[in-house]
Amino acid sequence: MSKHAPTLPLSRAIVLIFLSVIVITGPALLGLLYYQGLQKQRSHDDRYHITTLIPSCLQRTKLPHDYLCEFLNLSHDKPTNLFQVNRQEYEKRLLQSPLIKDAHVTKSLPNKLIVDYTLRRPIALLDDFENTALDSEGYLFPYSPFFPTQKLPHVYLGLSSFQNWSLPYNDPNYRLAMDIYTILGKHLCSSTLRLRKIDVSHAFATSYGKREIIVDVEEQQFNGSDLHQCITTLRLSTERYSQELANFQSFRDHHTLAGEKKRILDLRLPHIGYLKVIE
């Protein structure tokens, strides 16, 4: 004869399950409601109005304090409560600045906002537009008054119109200019040779006869105790510019400045270089 365990009526089992859920989730729900109420209370408390913005940037160049406040819409006239700040939204606002590459926002009770940011590093000035610099990723951004005056090379791409600040430039002219910039930076440039300008505006001209790349370099050489300075304009081809830059290095190794101040060196023909001294 089998014995069966006693069974609960369905209605009673449902009640017990419901009570169990209340017992387990009740404290968590009450805690959540208390937290939400506290957040709401604090979001209207004047003690938590942002009074201090603390910028943090490891680079030497810093953005003006007012510039950051303007992007975050912070002002003393219309104070912002710290508990009404959405960190992700504030970081998106900062990244809308063409100058800022990366940004992180942190809240510090009771009334401080900490902004860690990284600036884009200008590697050249873009002659296509006024007061415009570019970085190694192709982003364009204003140069003055944010960065100290320095001897940056100039790049001319032959652009006909300006694009969105927030989009990197990545057309064939830009890629060509950056490749030349890299070659010169890694292999040719030294303390006695400085890149002045790269002009690729005619690198892909319809007429093959007009295709060329213009590179201006400033060179210094000591002849005994005398220092000679000379600006050399290189005329390079679009297809063989890498080899032609290597040929220029060989030319420098075997040619001493003899009082020249300006000269043009045409290296577009294989194994031939035409040198013209301007003055």
C-alpha cells in the first residue's frame, strides 16, 4: 500500500509563492525606492549645484576653462545640479569639439565636476583653409589661439570646400601627403633638415605633364665654422616619390652647400636630377 505526501490546495500554494516573493524582493524594492527618492531630493538641493570644474590634461597645452564650460553649458547664472548630470552625455558634448580627441567626466560630491581630456596633436598646418591644423588621423581643427606658435610644416591638398570638423579627411591627396610626411620624418629629417611644406594639389592632375609633388625643405650645413642655410624645392613624381626622396638623401650626402640660399631639384626622371640654383 503506497503512501502519498500531503498536497496543498492550488490557491494556498499561489498565496505562499506570492508571500515568498514579497519577502525576498521587498527589501530590495524598498531600497530602490529610497534611493530614487534620495536622488530626486538631491537633484533639487542647492548644495549639489556644480560650482567647480576641474580640468585634467596630461599634455602641455591646455584648453581655456571658459571653453570647457561653454561646451558643457555650465554657468553661475543657471547652475547645474550634479545629480542631473549624465556623464555619457557630457562626454559626447566634449567630443563635439574638434580639438578634443578623448574625454572622461567624473562627479565629485558635493559640487565638483572633473573633466579628463586629451587634445589632438597638430602635425601640420593646412594651407587650404585659414587657421586650420591637422593631425595624423586626418582630423582638422583650429590652431590659434589654442596651441603655442611653433614651426610646423605646411600641407596643401588642393581642397575646394571645407568638410565637417568631426570627420577625418581620408582622400588620396591626404594619404599621399601623410606618406611623404612619414618618409621624411623617419628616414630623411635630421637636426639639419626641416620640412617646410608638402604640396600635393597637382599630384593627380588629369594631364600627366602637370602631375607633380612639391616638397620644400630647409637645410643647414656647416662649412668649417660657417653655417649655411638653404631652402630646397623638390619636384617629385606621384609614382616614384619614395625612391626620389631616397635619391635626395644621396644627393645631400655628396653635395655641400656652397652659399646657395634657394634651389630647385627636379627628381622626376629616373636616374637623373636637374638642379637649378635660384640665388
